[in-house]
Amino acid sequence: MSLTRRGLLAAGGAVGALAASAAPAAAAAGPSRGRGHGDGYGGGHSRLRTGFDRLSADGYALLKGRRVGIVTNPTGVTSDVRHIVDVMHADGRVDLVAVFGPEHGFRGTAQAGGSEGRYDDPATGLPVYDTYLKSGQPLADVFTESGVDTIVFDIQDAGARFYTYIWTLYDCMEAAALAGKKFVVLDRPNPVSGRAALGPVLDPAFGTFVGRREIAQAHGMTVTELALLFNGEFLADNPAELEIVKMSGWSRSDFFDASGLPWVPPSPNMPTPDTALVYSGTCLFEGTNLSEGRGTTRPFELLGAEGIDHTWAAAANALELPGVAFREAYFAPSFSKFEGKTVGGVQVHVQDREVFDPVRTGIALLVTAKRTWSGFAWRSDNWIDKLTGNTRVRTMIDAGADTDEVVGAWAKDLAAFRAVRKRYLQYR
């Protein structure tokens, strides 16, 4: 993919001219039928500009004459933490007529597995429609009912396949194509960098809302890159009429703190960028009878159960995994598993994020937990299979496989995904 033609968006530049200069790079990314706006090659991070920053700096020219609906949540904010819906609603240059809320809701009032339903937003008066767990024609009908002709997506992702906002993106793209609506994706950083894809690739037989299609567990992509991949690989028979607005000032090696952007928790149990750093590995404990730290101040960093003692941390540390250490820890979740009970386990301490592999670490912790605690069990619904996207991780661990054996089992599938992924990457 050639990214040598640079179409940087000046604050007062015209989107039409920008699209012309950036289109070759987007076309080279594969059969996405998407158009890229800007090249994302900014020179420093004191002025990283999100897709929304660049759209608004251009006077919303891309949305001129369109009836706009936006899919967003509390993470859709400007650098001074104003919500973009409030900003757009107050700007006469945008005809914003509807908002679409994902899991946890547009304003973020719902916990995991919940949404806000249909209501009128008290702050703006805009109708808010619920997209959670809707897909296909029922979601297309919601878009038709709203009266929009263009749908904008702007949500901060966490970088893991089972984080549901990317599947809201996928479902909305599919539904927009069915409803004949244009679809615009505004980019934000992958908070754990975009250096590499890691972990098992989903088997389509295990497709659910925590993993619709065949991508890696830690995908290492931004939402605009994922949109291009979805359109080119999975929606090619009826692709969305897709346009993307990229960031400037972001590179693949950047973690979230390099962005200078404010961190707004994208969900109630993602309080900090540190949570996102471990999440693609330790979220696997949702598929077990151990607490994944929900109901604590360090979800997904604290893991444990009644009856676990220091031996688990010792076994995990003995593996000498790169960039991470484990501390014997005791905690009492305020909700979720073991609510109000003191449990023992580990706290995950990332010491060098440049070499830390969250998915390998998650597997290592599963292996050592099963070997050191006789009470270890998978959730009875085999939720672990939906999180990993296959039965292989569970069955290999049950059969006594070690960490390297489990990780090695997905190497071929991961290599194939990395080759596909490469065609859609938009940043150096």
C-alpha cells in the first residue's frame, strides 16, 4: 500500500480537494469503496487532531446538505471535553437530527449488558435511538425511522475484539447499506497502540456480539482502519457508502498518553488507559469462575477468587513473561462476582508496555490459575469460547497444555489475518 501522497487537511481547506488527494491511499488499502481524508502523519502529539477535530476545523464541509445522525457515547468529546453532539447541535452548519446509542448508552448511564433505550436527550432535545443488540434489517429500520441520510460514527475503542463498540460499527455499516444511508467514520487513537495484531483469530462459527467476524483478539487497528477492513472483507457484497476522516499526529507506536487527549472511560469498567492495556488478555477471566476485578477500582488488573493464595502469583512470576509482574493481592468486589467477599489473587503490573503481550499474559494466567487452584472452572455456558473465538484455548488448557503451546496453536491463523490487516492500515 502506497501512502506517499499526503493530503493534509488545513484548518480552512476544502474537504473535496482533500478527498481527491487522499483517495489513492484509501483505494490502495483494498476494495473498501471508502475515501480517506488526510494522511495522519502529523509531526508531534501536542496537537494530535481526531477525526472530529479535523471535520469541525473544515467547517463540517463533508456533511453539508446532509441530514445527520451520529453513533456515539461519552467518549465522543473534544480536547476540552465538550461532547461533540452538544457542539454539533449548537452549530448551524450541521443539520444534526438524531443520535444513536450503543451498549451503555449515548450518555453512559447503563452498566455492562445494558442500554438507555429510546428517549429525547434533555440537553439538546434530539431523539436518541438504541442500537444495542440490533443489527441487519431491524437496525436499518431504525435508521430509516430517524429520517437521516448520513450516519456518523465517533466512539473511542479499547483495541480488543470483544469490546462491543467495533461490532456496533460493523452492524451500523451493514444496516446503513441496507437502508441506503451514507456512513462516515471519525477516527480516534487505538489506546494500546497499533503496532501489532495479537491472539487467536475468531472462527466464524463462534460469531456473537463480542466478536462478529474473523479478526484477532487484539486487532491493533483504529476504527477507520477497521471500517475499511469490514467493508472490503466482510461486507463486500453490499458495502457501506463509506467515508473516513483520519487523525493527524498519530503513529502506530503511540500509546494513549502520547495523544494529549483526555481519557473518558468508554465503559464503566474501563476507567483508565492502563485498563485497556491489559484488557485484551485478562478479559478472558470473564469466561471463568474467577473475578475479573469488576466492582473494584482496578478492573481487569485485579483477578481472584475465594481460596486463592500467594501460590498463583508465584507461579505466574516464575514464567518471567516480558514486561509484566504479578503481585499477590486481596480485594472485595462491590458488585459482580464475589460481591462483598474478600478474595485472593493477583494484581497485574505492566512494567514495560513496549514488550508486554496482553494476550499471552492472559493465557499464562489462565494456565497457572488452573494449575494452582483446585477450584478453577470455566463458566458453564463456555463463554470463554466466545471470547477467544474458538474451543481450542479451553480444550488445550484442560488437556494440560502450557502457555507456549496454546499461543503457538493460533500462529498460522494470526499470520493470515496480519496479511489481510496490512492492506487496510492508514498510518505509519
